[in-house]
Amino acid sequence: GGEQLYAREQEVYLGMCRRWRELPKPTIAMVQGACVAGGLMLAWVCDLIVASDDASFQNPVLRMTGAAVELLVEPWEMPARKAKEFLLTASVLTAVEAERLGMVNRVVPRDDLEDAVREMAETIAKVPPATAQVVKRSINKTLDLQGQRNAYDYHFEAHHWMHGTATALDALEAREKKTSMAEVFAEHRDPEPDPKSA
């Protein structure tokens, strides 16, 4: 029932994302291709993001009547108006647009992605581990003092409230007739933008 779903999503999504965010070591997400919905949520809990020039970012879950994904990170990754636009229109952002908004640290050619991430990791490794851990915790604490943790908690509750609405239940019934989640997402996603046009 609802209690089991709540407990499962609290552990699998909210809890896992918090654990990744709070890992003592700095983390780097390496993104190539489409980074959509839950993939976006997982990338954003990393400390740094390096994307290939063909990467794109989208969260079309509102079109499926979900209240975004379990962790609403968008207001923390871009200005509030852009976050609303991104979610309400299911916009697809190119890697260049994501970097301009501050969602991504660097954009590199796809063939250079692994080398760029390795180089970044090696540069970070020059910082003494205790120093890197303290600074990471201090920055995360600053975000929490600004309300990030409370905002995540609030959205998780809103997300679960949305599960029980007639709109969401009707959409779930329609989704269950699909053969895969890929088919569901394809129905709700716009075509990928040309990364060269950004």
C-alpha cells in the first residue's frame, strides 16, 4: 500500500541521494547523452558535474502527472524562474545551456570526457583529504542552513501526496498498459535539441 511505497521511496531515492551527497570524498558525475528525470537527480547530488558536448538534461515527469522526481533539486541548481520553466515545459537543456546556468561545471568534447574527469579528480586529489572533506561538509551545511534539506523533505512529502490524486492514479493505469518505461518516457519527451545549435 501507500505506506510501503512511501518507505521504499524514502530509502531508495531520498535516502540514497542524501548518502551520496554526504559521502566524505568529493564526487564527480560524468554525463554523456540524455540525462533525464532520475538520472538528473543522481547527477545533481554529486559535487561536480562534467558533461560531454552532446549531453542534454530534461525532467518530463510533470507531463506524467508526477510532482517531478522524489528530490526536487532544480531550484537549487538554477534560478527559480528557470527551474519553473524547465519543469513546467519539460524543456531539454543542452550541455552548454546547463553550464551557462551553473548546473554543470564543465562541458568537453565527448571523446575527451573520461580524460577531463580523470584530470579533475587528480587535481582534487592534490587537496589533503581532511581539508576536502571539511570544505565539502561546510558548503553542504551552508546549503542546509539556506533550507535545502527542509526543501527536499517538503518536496518528498508533496511528491507522495501527488501519488494519491485521481490524475496520478489515472496516469498510472495508462502507464501500466505500456510495455516499458522507455515507451512511457518517449511519449512525454520532446525531441533532443542539436547540441551544436546552443
